[in-house]
Amino acid sequence: MKTLRLILGDQLNADHTWFQKVDDQYIYAMFEMRQETDYVRHHIQKVIGFFAAMRNFASELRNRGHQVIYYQINDKKNTQSLHKNLLKIIREEDIDHFEYLLPDEYRLDEQLQKFCDNLRLSYSSFDTEHFYTSRDELAHFFKGKKQYLMESFYRYMRKKHQILMEGSQPEGGKWNYDQSNRKKWNGKPAVPRAISFENEVGDIVRDIQDSGIETIGEWSGDIFSFPITKHQALVQLDYFCQYLLPHFGDYQDALHTEEEYLFHSRLSFAMNTKILSPKIVIEKALSHFREHRDSILISQVEGFIRQIIGWREYMRGIYWMEMPGYATKNILENYHPLPEFYWSGKTRMNCLATSIGNSLDNAYAHHIQRLMITGNFALLAQVHPDEVDKWYLGVYIDAIEWVEITNTRGMSQYADGGIIATKPYVSSASYINKMGNYCQNCSYDRSKRLGEDACPFNSLYWNFLYDKKDKLQNNRRMGMMYNLLSKIPETELDQIRERAQKIISDPDGF
Ligand SMILES: Cc1cc2nc3c(=O)[nH]c(=O)nc-3n(C[C@H](O)[C@H](O)[C@H](O)COP(=O)(O)OP(=O)(O)OC[C@H]3O[C@@H](n4cnc5c(N)ncnc54)[C@H](O)[C@@H]3O)c2cc1C
Ligand code: SF4
């Protein structure tokens, strides 16, 4: 039976069962398409990364003897639409049966289901063999529960997969070393140079320019430095374990003007495109830890493992449990536009200029920049979550909706009313100053709430608490904040709110 097998751009798992045996009965199809490049305006490096990884994957499959039909973005036969491309190949190749790997995006899942419903052929779908959990495992785990705490899911994952466990107890006696993951980085230990790869992508850049795809962010030269093959991803993983893991946990939440990556792994692109399996990442981190127990503390490795078997799998489970409704949640009723400077980085707020600058230059920002700088400001300025989502989904190289929307709309913007986060991640300048050096060279004064040079985060913070009082004051974790708010004299609060309104309408006078 002649079978067409579809591989999407984020399904580049070379170890998948599909590819274990070479068989002429199967034709694999991969497409670069405007429907994917245009559903949001992506960072130029993100489009380059996806096309480069896809082209490499197709040629690797061909080298292994598989038959692959690959449409590049400017190919004449490319209709730029998934279902039209598939129908064309089904007709031209006289296909009897259609198969696809379950997409991780709701949008594509729906599109493929509709396509199959109208197809006159038999069809079947397969797991991508990438994640630890199935789509609905988290929903089963939390069935009947009122709260979906990541920590309980994480402990379940640790036990189920016997990761950092001694029998039924957590290795080292503690489940979570979050408290040790909050050091400020003051220049020491030295951060090793970020590993980069010399991927020649000049052709792809020209293809993108010729096609007229609209992108955001910066790009110069012909070399793409993120890993685009499994081999490169494994080299990056080795590098991470050797040089960065020993300090990963300590500086996980740190912020610094001179260090874009600190001790972060930069493995998210390789994992989200499925070039790299999270299981390989965990096994490697664990074996490296076991071989270097004298120099690596358990808090460093636990902090890393929690992100992958905890947060990453948790976000995916929440996505499949809550979609499609999740994409329109706006419980805090925020309606302001995203400030213009998110697209240029031009603001006098040093923390935002640095974090947005990194994002536009590298299609990357580490977690605390995303959560406590750009996300924090957007929430305090009460920006509509649709606008915030659009920015995050476009700007980051690792942004795919299942992990972007749960982090952005959920964890960062609290638009889901607490499905993911137990309270909104908002802070004034004091947290930003505690975790990094941004405030040292800022035009604003971090210690002031009022006056033209007062840090905007400060007035916005109290204004946010005031505005959202009816929605947040009964949250037990917000009690202390509301207690402090109630102690601000009424006249001062009026002035704070007035200043906050000014900032919202014209963030810093640019
Ligand atoms: C507002 C916001 C938006 C985000 N959007 C995305 C996104 O589009 N795609 C994405 O992959 N991550 C997203 N994250 C999560 C996290 O910031 C990135 O995974 C991380 O910064 C990627 O860099 P890294 O590989 O160096 O991560 P490291 O710090 O080295 O962490 C290791 C790995 O853990 C996983 N991880 C860490 N934190 C999370 C998390 N909160 N959720 C899921 N996985 C996590 C990632 O796979 C990451 O590669 C977002 C976070 C926030 C606050
Ligand atoms: S003073 Fe305010 S705006 Fe400036 S870096 Fe600090 S937190 Fe950001």
C-alpha cells in the first residue's frame, strides 16, 4: 500500500520508529509554507532555524535511503497550504493511505483532523515519540482536583520515571531546591563563552528575502549558530553539562546586562523541534552529575531536571487539557496595547531595553528576562494578553504555541486566573534590583515611586494591585501585598495612580 507520511517542521525526531526501516512503500513529505511563516510575524532567526533544521532533516532521511518530497518556500509546485500540498502529492503519486504524526499545536491538529475527515483514503496518526507524557496524562493525573500544582505533577514524574530517586524518596532528601536557585550573579564564576555552530544559511536567507515573508528582529551574516542537527544538539548538550550545569541552579533566576545567556542551556530550539529528545537530555545530565558528584551539587541538576520533566511536560499537558478556550482567556480584563518599544527595544528603562534588545538580536532571552522583565511590565501595564502572546510567539526561536501560550498567557500574564501560577508574577523595582545589575545604569531611580525619574515599575505595581483588587485580594498569596497597599496614604496612592496612567499611555516619553 503506497503511503504518504507527513512530517511537520517541529517533528524532526530522527529516532522515530517510522525511520527505523527503509521501505519504498513510504513517501515522506515536508513543506516550508506561508501558512506557517505568516500566522504570526516571526523573528528572522526563527524562520531561518526552522528551514535550516528541516532541510537538514530531509537530506539526512534521503541519505538513509528514505524517499522524501520536500517543498522549499519558493518552489513553483508549493501551494503554501498544507492540505493543498498534501492533495497534490496524493494525486500525483497515486497514494493509497495517509499517515501523520500528532501535531503539538491545536491549530494544526484541527487542520489535519478536518483534512482527514474529508479524505477519500484511509489514514492513521502516530505519536511523535518525543515527550515523557501522552497528551492527556496530566488531565488524568489532576482529574477531580481543584488546583493543578506543577509541584505535585513534578513529584509524580520523578517517581514514575525514577529520576533523582532513592526508592520512593527524593535523592538528597528534598524534592525541590528552588530556594537555592536564586543567587545574584556578580561577575563570578566566569560564564563560559556560549557554544555556537557554523551553519551556512545564506541560501535560506535569500529564499526568505525573495519570498517576501515579513519578519522581525535582527540578522547579519550567513552563519546560524543554534544547533540544527542531532549531532550539533548533542555537542551543545555535552557542553552544557560540562561547563554550565555546575552553576545552572544557582544562577537560574539571575539577570545581568553583560551576559545574555548566563548558565542557561539554549537547548529549547533543539528540543522543541524534536531534534533532541528530552529523555536524552535528562539521561546525560544525570550521568554527568553522577560522574562529577564532587564538583556538582544536587541543587544544580535538580533545578535543571525540574524545568524539563516538570515545567515542560506540565505546560504541554495544561495546553491539551485547556485548549481551545485557553487561547482567549483574559480573566484580569486587560485591554491596553503593547508598548511600541517591544518592537524596537528603544526605552530608557534599562531592564527592558536589555531584555528586549537580547530578544531582537538573538531570538532568545532567558526565563527570568521573559517572566520578570518583559512579562512583568506587560502585566503591570495591563496589556491585552492577545498582544502579549503575539509578541512572544513571534520573537523567540523556541516559540511554539503549546509552550509559548501556557508560559505567556498563563504563567506570565495570569490571564487564566491561576490555572498555572498560584499568583501573578508581578514585582516592583526591588526584585529586579535584587536579582541583577540593570538598575545600576538606568535613567530611572529604582527607589522612587513618584517624580519624573521614578522607576515606572514602582507606580505601575501599586496601581496594578489597586486596579485588580476585586480579582486578587482574596488570593492568600497576595495577602501581604494588599496589606502593604492599604498602608499607602490615600493622597500618595492617588499620585501613584496618576503617574501609572501616564506611563501606560506614554511609557517613557519616546
Ligand atoms: C513569558 C514566557 C514565554 C515563554 N515562551 C517559551 C516558548 O515559546 N518556548 C519555550 O520553549 N519556552 C518558553 N518559555 C520558557 C523558558 O523561558 C524557555 O524554555 C527557556 O528560556 C529556553 O531557554 P534555555 O533552553 O536556555 O532554557 P534553560 O534555562 O537552560 O532550561 C532548560 C530547558 O527547560 C525547559 N524549560 C525551562 N523553563 C520552562 C518553562 N517555563 N516551560 C517549559 N519549558 C521550560 C526548556 O525546554 C529549556 O530548554 C517562556 C517563558 C516565559 C516566562
Ligand atoms: S530602575 Fe526600574 S526601569 Fe530601571 S532597570 Fe531598574 S527596574 Fe528597570
